Amino acid sequence: MEEGKAEDEQRLVEAFLEEFARKLASLCDIDFILLFGSAARGEWKKGISDVDMVIQVVRQEDKERVREVAERLFWELDDKYGTEFRKVCSTASEEGDSALERAVKKGQSTARLYAPFEVLGPEDVDWERGELRGSSLRLGAELVAPKYLLFTKMKVEGRVLYGRDITKVINPRVSWFDRAKAILVPHHLSFFSVLLSPFSPRMAVRLAIKSGIYSVESCLYYLKKPVGRGIPAAMAELEREIGRNTRGDVQHLRRLYELKYSEHAKREFSRFEAFVISFKTFAVVVKLNLTTVLHRLKVKLMGS
């Protein structure tokens, strides 16, 4: 039953994306539309998963007009197909939100953390080097995804919905700062989820899940292991790489992953439940980061 439902939901989002790409390309001059994330991996779930797209226009000066057209079309098709992207992609304040929740959502919107797509011009990104320039995508990447990890995911799991295949030219450069930031970002996000839990339990749990899942590929990236093959495969690889003593920690991350894609993710959480989930996730992320750094140091010393 669950397998059939998952297939139906994936077909639903595929139909949505096909019509979105086709209609947008007929209305605007588009260089390419690239899909990555859960929808590209075949893991999309209605009302739970967001969608990640990059739309690059032919001319730099067309960005704002294309963004307006794309946003209008996206939400029209969301209503048509019932994909419920408004629940997971929109960061607009809702009635009953506290001042803190409104402030957090404003920050998420500014950083484009839950934006369903980013519209870029040809001057915004050096795709071959994996360098972000003047785009607002840069802020989101600086906050939640190291450049190399972001571009690697685009290359490995990316699927072109329209136009040229940009994945063939992506060859991001790695820096020590980007690698260190990879394991620090989930640490900061999980800590913030603990602080948020007494005030906005649902938002805290959502952030804890995000930080836990991010930490898996971030640790692999720090260890110079392949990323972009999906979270279940990444969890198995991380468990093999850093040893059995972290098995319980990886199990917690597996539970977070299952929670994200289950119906339970849609329910309201008590403050106590949110605090327990957030604090446990923070502790797991801290331990995994420390274990990862020590493992990397051990490998370097043994190799020298």
C-alpha cells in the first residue's frame, strides 16, 4: 500500500514539473531548468517534501520578469495538482504565528531556504568552477550548504527539465574552509532548534530533522567520500566509515529521516517532545562531528 502511494505521489510531482517546465519555457527565454533533491531522487512525498530547482535565463536583465512569471505559474499549478507545496515551500507568516516564528520565517525567506526555485542569470554562477557570484542563492548556500556539497548534489542527482545539460560542466573546487563549514552548519542549526523548541515546537522539530539529515552528507564530504547518492546510502556509508561506536547515532538520524517522510511529521509536537528531539539531535551531531574530525586526523596520521 505504502509503495503504491509513493509511486502515485512521485507521478504527481513529475506531472507538475513537466507542465511547469514546458509552460515556463514557452513564456520566457530559458537557458535551462535543473531539478535536484528529493523529487529528482524519486523520494518526493506530498505535503512533506519541498522541491529544488535552478532556472537560468538567457539574458541577465530578464531575471526579475522570469521570477514573477515562474512564481505565478508555480502556485497556479500547485493548486491545480494539489501538490501542497504551500505547506512546505512557503515561508509566509500565518495567522497565530508568534513574533519569534515570524522573525524566523523572515530570515528563512531572506536566505531563500525554502524557496522552490532560484532564478539565475548567466553572470550569477560559474558552473564549471562551482562559484556563486551575486545571486541570493549565495546567502542560502553560505548558511546551510557548502558550495562544493551544493554543486556536487546538483551534478550527481540533478535532472534537466528543460534546455542544456549543465550537469556535464559542473566541476566544483574544494577549499578547507568549505569543508570545515560542512560540519559546522548542522551543528549550528541543531543548536538553534533546541533554543526554538519551547517557543515553536513544530518549527524546532522541522529544523532538527533538517540539521540531522544535513549532517550525514556533511560528514562524508569532510571525509572526502562521495555524496549525492541519497540519504539512506549516505547513512550506510557513514556508518561503515567511522565505525560501530556511532551506530546508535546513525540510527537516530535514520529515525529523523523516517519521521520526515512519515505522516507523523505533519502533526503538532508538544514542547517537551520538540525539546527531546532537538536536544538528542544536537548531541548526535556534536558527537558525529567530533568522531568525523578524529577519524580524518587518524587517517592522515596513518598515511603520513
